[in-house]
Amino acid sequence: MTTDIQFTALGSLDPRQDVAFQTQDTQEGANTSVGVSVHGRLWGVIGHGDDQAGVKGGGQVGVLGFAQSFTEPFPLSSASNLETIVLASAGVYGVCSDLGPNLGPAGTAGTSSEFTGVAGSSHFGTGVYGQSGDNAPLSGDAGVVGTSDSKTGVAGISNNAPGVFGQSGATDKVAMTGTAAVVGWADAVTGIAGASNSAPGVFGQSGAPGPDHGIAAVVGTSDRNTGVAGVSNQAPGVFGLGRAGVVGTSGDQTGIFGASDTGRGVLGQSGAAGPDLGIAAVGGTSANATGVSGSSGSSYGGLFSGGQAPLRLVPASTQGPPTGGAHQVGEFFVDRDGNLFFCKASGPPPTWFRIA
């Protein structure tokens, strides 16, 4: 194939730069699209620079790379000491032996004062793909790392799919080790933040049946601070819906704690008809301790009201009050016949008086 456009190999078109080979359109009035086009079975162009860029291009698109699909492994170069890399295909592929992107050295680096540094688009595949052999994002080594002094480090936007999607095949279930689909870490600010005007700010989904082993849609862990915190000025700080709306467990501390300066510390609501089956707005069960306990420094320990009755004591299956056991003064007891007894003196044996 021939062309009317001629190119000349020059030492440098710019006296400020030391360039070994450079091309320029020498025909007057010509407007060529491609300065250099190179095709190779494995690599079209390999550029190496000791201190600067290996390949540099200028124009509307500085460097444009196309690739067909590969299935066999191929080395980076015959003189490279790096391990053989297996990739499907890549239009532009960059390799760097430096460990950190914060100082500028990277496989592929893009900088711009006004526009996008690196842009990738694809109709059927990944627009930009990053891969790293290091498994710890806390050190700055990861497939994709975004840093910024005053702007967003990494931003994902989509109209019909997730803006940012994270996937991990690791079997470790603890996010604090850095092994998770999405990990957020910060010294003094929020690790991961989600905001939405009309949908959930952060959404978590899990197929596991229970939170007992740390497997749940959303898990929060902390050695000395709050594991999960919810704050809202006009709606519930934390809302739970499911077999149990909210479940709190603790080995030796409070399972669920609620505090409020001017309102209720904990509020429970249920549409169920009765408490006999354990269905109530607030239910407390315990094998060896008190099911529900209420105390107050300056007001009532418990206050009850109800349309059917303020309070109901479920009758026992035996007749008469208990005759043994460590019963305390102030206890009420209803036997199977509906007789109400009050404990006057602690036992054993306790002293009971029949009230009604």
C-alpha cells in the first residue's frame, strides 16, 4: 500500500526535548490522522524510559491501542525479569516496578489540569481494569487506587447499574483484615459514607441466615467504639425489618442500648394481638436472669397503661404460692385458681399473704 504523505525521522522537533525518533507530516497542507502505526503479534509498541515516559503521544488522543483476544500466556519482554503475565487482551497495558502510586510511578498514569486524567469506555467489557498481587489496600497497593487532596479519590456513576462494584473471593469473613468486597479505612474521618435523597445511603445484602457469627447484610465491629451507629433528626436512627427487626447480643455487656435526652430511650411497636406467645412491642426473655428490668432515679421504674388492662400477671399451673426457693419481698404471684399473693418476707421459706 502506498501513500502520498511522507514522514521524516527527526532527532527532535522540540529543542527542549531529547528524542531519539520522532515523525512529522512534511507535506504542506496535509492533515494525517495517524503519526505512527505499528502492529506486532504480541506487542504493537514497547516503550522504555529510564527516568521519563516510555511512550509519549500528542494530539486529540495521545496514544491509542487496540488488542485482539489472547488465550495463551505471554511475557512482558524477552529481557524482562518479571513473571509471565496472563491477560485476555488490553488496548494499552502498563507495567511499573515501583510500589507506590502516591509518588507518581505507576503502570498507567494520567494527569490533567482541567480534564480527566485517565478515561476508559467499553460497550461490553470493563472500561478501566486494575490488577494487583497485593491483598492489602491499607498500604496503598490495590487494583485501583484513587487519591486526592481536596476532591473525590474514586467516583463511580451509573444510571442503571452500581456506580462502584466490589467483589472478593476470599473466604475471610472479617472485614478488619482488609479482605472484603469493599473496604473503607480512615484515621480520623469516615471510612465509608453513603448518601441518598430518595433511596438507602448504604445497602448491604447477605444470604446468611443470622448475625450470630458476624455474617449479615451490614456488620460493624469496634474494639472500643460503637460498632454501628445510626443518627437522624426526623426519622429512626436505625430501622430493622425481618424475623427480628433489631438483634443485639453481648457476652457480658448490654445487648441493645437506647438513650435519649427528651424522648424514649427504646421504643417498640407491634401490631400483634397479645403477649402470650412472646409477640409484643417490647419483649424480654432470659433463662437465668430478669426478662425485663426498669429503673429510674427520680421517676417511676415502670409505667403501664392499656385499653384492656394496665397489667396482667399470667397464672401459674399450681395451686397456692411457692413454698420454697429464694423469693424476695415485694413479689406478686397468681396461682392457677386466680388467687393473688404478696411476698411479705424473703425466704427460704418465704412469707406470703393472700391479697385477693
